[in-house]
Amino acid sequence: MMDAPEKLRYLHSGTGLMGPLLKDLGVEHLEGVDLSSKMLQVAREKQRGYDVLLCGDLVEIFDETKSFDLVVAADVFVYLGDLSSVLHACAPRSCGLQH
């Protein structure tokens, strides 16, 4: 069985429903990202296990200095056209990959 990722960023986290499930897998540091501050407020109020909640664009929220063991996206790519910018932003920050 694979070890749980220590640091995980969940794109399009919305109201945070996945937070408890991801924490139950053993994720130590969980960050959620969504465009909607109202959705993130629900996640905060319900205390769904997120260590950090960020409001912003899926590409623009990536900081060059931060890396994650895993970046997860569920039910978000259908709302985007060209995925290349999102995948390009995620890849070098996940698992220490560099371009």
C-alpha cells in the first residue's frame, strides 16, 4: 500500500466535502483552492480539515517556493478549456518535478 502524501493541494475544493476523506487517508497538510470565497467560507465554518483555504485562480495560486506531494482535482477540468496552463502550473510543484 502507498504511503499517504504529507502535503496535498486540492483544486476546486468548494465547500470542503473531500477534506475529511483526504485527512482520513493520512494527509498531514491539506490546502484547498476555489474561485468562490463563499464556498470556502462554508468549508471554514464546517471545519472540514483544511489547514489552508485559498481563494483564487487555479493557475495563479501556485507559488514557486511551495511544493506538494500530490495535487488533486475532481470535477473541475470540465469547466476549463485548455488544460495546459493548469497542468503546467501543477506539475513542477508536485513530487518535486522540475521543467
